[in-house]
Amino acid sequence: MIIAQIASAPAMAESKSVMDTPEGYREFYDRLGHEYEETATVYASRLGRVRYRTVLRELAPFARSRARLLDIGCNDGVYTVPYCEMGGRAHGIDISTALVEKARAKARVAGVDVTFEEADIERYTPTPMFDVVLMSEVLEHFRNPDVAVRNAVAAIRGGGHLLLTTPLPYSGFREYLRRLVARKPLTQPFEFENFGVRYRHDGYYPLALKDWLESFGLECVKLRTFERHLTRYSPMRLVLGDRNLQLHRKPGPS
């Protein structure tokens, strides 16, 4: 599969390998969950709101049919809780203890019946009990994405679906140009720099991603880009942020 690393913070010499171990990986994302309010930061932006509405629109038919959702990398329940508010049933997992606690608090405030669990999908033992699995903006962060996807697919019932969004390889280029023109450091925002570790953030080409997901036995139902959708090839793709959205079906009886 073709991927491209699109952003990384400079690593301090004494801690540059911390993300190479499962323990260091978990510690990084737990600290991130404590110190970085992604929902308030990302989803408050105009493009973040587009992403939020796009994903919920794709999830809505499943929620209305009471489909059981597994939300992998559920963050603070940003999609899990509204999915249940639309009538769905859900279980969210995240590697960060801090984010799982935030998700449970959000669910209590919303008054929805949803469960959350601290878990790493790369070390997860799934059972095929879910009608739909959501992996939104998480695939690009995994240490072993092939293991993560294999476990995600194993959690889907026959006839169920995987809904996935990821950055495209050039989705960070606009920020790169903005910082270049402003003569700012070409790094991730300060929240990541302070951790002193390399921050993995890969981009995926749509057709390569589709072919790779199909190698796990899935069938592509929908493939599109969003946030800034361009239907024709254009050099403007280099300066306009863009993302994959793919919906795949797992064949077989339920």
C-alpha cells in the first residue's frame, strides 16, 4: 500500500524512540488526551464542522436502523454519543484513559446508553458482533495499521460495514505553505512539540487505500473525498486540504 508521511514534530534525542514501544505509544496518546482538546480545537473550525457533519450523515442510516457501532479511536465520544442520540447502539474504544473518561462524562450529560473501554485495537481480541465499525481519522496514527484493520474487520458481522476517513497525502500542504510564507517553524502545533516525540501522521491515496482494504476481504461501497472536494485533477489539490471517506462491506451471512 502507498502511504506518505505528511507531518511530524521534531524528536528530542533522548526520547525519540518512545513511540516505538506499545507502552510509549499509549503514554503519548494518554498525555495527548489530557492536554489537547481536539473536539474544541478541530471541530470548532469550519473544515472541522464539515468533517463532523459528513461523518454523522454517513452514520445516520445505521443509527436509524439501530445498528450496533464499534467506534475505534472514539476520542471523547465526538461521534459515539450523537450516534446513540440518533437511535443507534454503540461501544467506543480508545487507547487514552483520559479520553475514555471524557467520553463517559459526555454520555452521562447526554443521557445516552453507550459503553466505552480503554483498549488498543492493535492488541484487541474482537468478536464479530458489530454491524458497523467507524475508524475516523485514526488509521494514520497506528504503529501497525495492518494489524489494526485486521482486528477491525474481525469485529464486523457478515454483511456489516467499515466506515473510514483519513487524510490524503497532500492534506497538510496548505499548512506547510502558510508557515513557509509566514517564516514560521515547519512543525506540528506546539502541543505536540512539547512531548518531545515524533508524531506519526500518514496520508493515504484513495485508490491504494481501497485496494488495500479489499485485501482484507472487504467490498468497497463508497469512495469519495471531502472537506474540499475536487472532482477533476487539479494542481489546486496541493493547496486545498482534502480527506478520504470510504465505506466498505464485509461479505457473508450476518
